[in-house]
Amino acid sequence: MNGALPTKRNYECSQAVRGEFFSTGAEVNILIYVDGTMHKRLERLAKKNGKPVTDLVNQLLKRDLELLENLS
């Protein structure tokens, strides 16, 4: 096996409840991978502005998305 989890052909789902773990308004966090040089630049800029890298990345993405949406 190559590290993958074993799988079954059939799963028993007769007692499953649809939406049992769904939460309205839940916040979703995703990982964004950047290269080492970009990470250092983001850290330096975030430190200079006294904010976490996460806040800086969100600010940059929001601004870029607004620019892209206005172009289309």
C-alpha cells in the first residue's frame, strides 16, 4: 500500500443524518501555499505594518478580487 487508507466497497449509511455537522455561517479557512521568497516578503511587510500575515494576505486578495471584478 502507498500510504492510502484502506477503502470498503460498501458503506452502511442507513442511520446517517443529512446535515448533522452543517453549521450555518460557519467560517471556512483554507491553506494558501506561497514560495519561500514570497513568504519572507509577506512577513516583512506584515511586520512593518504591525499586522499578522493572514490579515495582510486577506487585504491583498480582497483588493485584487475587486480589481478583477471591476474589469469584467
